[in-house]
Amino acid sequence: MSSHVVIIGAVALGPKAACRFKRLMPESRVTLVDQAEQVSYGGCGIPFYVSGEISRVEDLRSTPYGALRDEGFFRDAKGVELRTKTRALRIDRARKTVLLEDLRNGKQEELSYDQLVLATGSRPNIPPLPGVTLRGIGPATNLEEAEAIRNAVSEGKAESAVVLGGGFIGLEMAVALAELWGIPVTVLEMADQLLPGFLSPTLARMAARDMEEGGVTIRTGIKVLSFEGENGAVRQVLTDAGAIPSDLVVLATGIRPETALAKEAGLSLTEKGLILVDEELRSSDPDIYAGGDCVAIPHQVTGKPFWLPLGSQANRQGRVIGGNLAGRHETFPGAVGSWGVKLFGQSAAGAGLTLSAALAEGLDAVSVHVEQVDRAHFYPEHAMMALELVVERGTRRLLGIQGMAASGDALVGRVNAVTPLLAARGTAHDLSTLEVVYSPPFASAMDIVNLLGNVAENILEGRCRTMDPLECEALWDARENGTVCFLDTRVKGQAEKHPALGDAHWLAIPQDELAARIAEVPTDKDLVLICNTGLRAYEAQLSLNAHARPRNRTVSGGLAALGRMGIQLCDSGEPEEE
């Protein structure tokens, strides 16, 4: 049976739903409307267009075969009527009509529908600060904004930049501006770390160090007060810590769902203004579907509704909606919130909950940090990878994973392997025994994700007692109080007396000599067990426990983790053998 589907929003979900539906019901009519002129583009590619890695803005709007996704493409190749520069003003659910306005001439038209899809997306948060409307200040959430930023730097109109916000877009924009264009960039973040809510403080410290090594100044825990300009253009950013000169300010201060149309139509929303949908992505009106940045979906770890504004989610949801418009009753299960971001020499990625998020949910959780090479240690090309696992104590259920690595592909591969376990309520033992592809150029025989599960089991069963690298740093800074001794357990030739400390604060006893030299270990101090990545320190801990010396803890990730955070206790050697 022929029907008319109207889809409001034509960036990610809208085009996917339209094309899927037309393939299933080619005799039906689809009208796709959007208030922008440039539509159906990869928004997550904006920072890479600004950097110049993507040469033309049209590349973000093209298919893999080079076809530009414009009105003609949708009409001729997909059988979909696309109306750009067209704003939806109002939905009349009783009459099943949408009032549209042509932004080119102001003409209004009422369009009837059989089924309606809301793919209205999100809009940037613009902080209500004095001077925010000055020229040179703006977000980077659509193609027009991206072109304005790139034109400013390519034409030499921006000699320095400030990025407000240390989230995904903020960091990617900072890298884009500093790496290719070479202009001084400062990132200002209100929270006390980068990527708040996505990385632990330890991993966030690694991310900040990588950004700073790339030439970006990082300022966390800072509040922006206002902007000052000259001749209508921004010239400096005023903060509670002083003024920062800048003639380009990128507002990466987050986004909010665009749901005013849904609210006015009387659809059910969450307290945070997200459209409520069922597992088929149908709203409280059975003839209206919604997806993408404007809806709440189930979190597969907590079971609660949450917001995940990512293009990948929108595309998958668009396919489900397209099928359901054709009567297929497909379902969308939710998500665990996987993500990734490329920095300078490092990349970060994760899925599920951080430790702080798990604790906020009332879960009895613990975090496990490991460092290991991303390939077999004997393979010529290998690099260190840091992974953190969040696991529930009683059930040993996996709650989240985050990591940092030089090889972003290798890191994302590990996170992708763990993501299904998070959704399936897998345990630390499931991770210990997880089958992964083994070949020296790609992974170790005991892969880092298996090691992560092993360490988690050891911690949960009380065999391994650890401390976070940040706690190690605090103890190092307070070492003169005489209550702590650092025990270097690395192999002979690496474990040596510390040049700046006496034996009272630093002992160098290789792990394989510890049993024979146990008398040298003080009994009146807490021991901080140090090695390159944590393996030898754990073996030393077991030996100390066997000799009734329980006042000891290992440093999670060892010297490798400390070094990646910029904490230098001594020279670090090679990673331990598996």
C-alpha cells in the first residue's frame, strides 16, 4: 500500500531512514526536509576538514563513489524528494500535517503525512557570556561553521585560538588548528580534567600530556567570564585566572537536543528534554518515529535511558526506523556508549561506564589499570597501550573500558572486542578467556584484554593490592615523611639505587632476588612496589605476602603509566615479558 512519509532532518538519520524505506516500499512517497542548505554529511568529519586532512567540504557530503548527496541525487538515485532551506514550524497530530516554511521566500505550506520521522538532531550550547556575539566566536557543529573557521585560519585572519571545552570536538578542533595550521591554541575546560565523564583522571592526565606535547596549552578547572573585542571582532578571552589573547574562539561547549517541535506537539519527553521512544523507535504517537541526537535510548549497562549523540548511532537507528516505516517491527537494543578520539601521538577510546560514573550509579565497582604492548613484545614494531577496566565487585560484571594508545586502530579494536561483553553483562572471567585473533604483528599470545581480565580477577579475589598512579605521585611527593619506601623490583641492570634518594626511601631489589634478600626490606614502612608495567611488582607482592610482609601495594601500570602521565620517578626500562 502506498503511503507518504515525511522526515524532518536530513543530516544522518533522516537520509538513512528515507533510503531504507524507499528500498522496501518503492511505490511510496518520501519527503525529506531540512532547514540547512548543505545536508546529508558526516558531521564527525568536521575537525578533519578544518585541519585540511579532508580537502573539500563536498567530500563530507559525497558517497564513497564521489556522488554529491544533493537534491538531484536523492531525487534521481533514491526516489526521495529533498527540500533544503525548509523549516518545520508545527506538527498537527490530529490532522497528521506539518506546517513548513521555505526560508528562501518565507512561503508556508501544510504537508500531510501518513507517518512522520523526527530526526531534528541537536544544537550547540552557546554560553550566555558578555561578548559571545563578537566576530570570530562560534561553534563547529555544521558545515557552514566549519567553513568559516577554516577560511579564517587559511586566510591568515587567526593568529591564535582558544577552544572552550575539553570534550571530543574541543580536542579534535585544537589538534586540527595546531597541527596543520601551526597557530597557538589554548583549550579551556571547566572540569578538573579533559574528557570529563569519559576518561579516568589517570588517562585524562595522559591525554593532557599528549596535547601539550603537540603544542596545545591545556587549562582545566577554569571559568570563562567574558569576551572582549576590537572593531567587532574578538581579541581576548577573560577568565577567572586572567586574560588570554585570541582572535578565534571555538565554542565546543556541548550540545543539547533539538526537541522543541516534539514538545509543542505534545510528545512524551524525558526530564532532560529527550524524546521518549520504544524499542522500535516509535514515539508516544504511534505514527511518529524519532531517533538520533533528539532521543533517549537504553543504556545496556545501567538499564536506564541515556543520551548518545553520535552519527554512528543515528545511522543504525535510521535503518531500523526505515524498516519499521515499512511494517517490519525491527528493534533497537540501545548502546553501551562506545567512543573514540584521535589526539596527536595518542588516541583515546572507551565504552560503558568510568569508575566515577559507576559509583554514581550506586554500583560497588573497582577500576583496573594495565599497560602492555599492543603487539607481541618481540615484534619489531610495538608500542605501549593503557587500558582501564571497570568491574562490579560482587558479580564481577564488566561495567566499562577506557584506554590510551599510540595506535588508534589497535586500541579501538580492543574496545570493540569488549563492547559486546558489556552489553551481554559479561564478567572478568569472560574477558580473561575471550578469544581474540593472535599474530605477532597484531597482538600478543596473551592479549592485553585477556591480561586486563586476569588482573581484575586477581584484584577481586584479593591476591593483588594496587594503587592508582595518581596516589603513587602523592606518596612520592610526600616521601620525606618517612612512612613509605619505594621498592624497585625490575630486572638487574634496571633496578638500581635511586640517584637522589637513600635506601630509606628507595630500595632496588630485582623480583627474582627478593626472597633471598628479604631481610633488607623494612618492616616499619608501607611499600610501594615499582616495575615497568606491574607484572614483576605483582610477583614481588606475592613473595612479600609469603614472608608475612603484607604492607605493600603495586602501582597500576607501573613506570610506563607514570611516564605517560609525565611523572618521572626514575628511568623506565622495557616492558616485562608475558
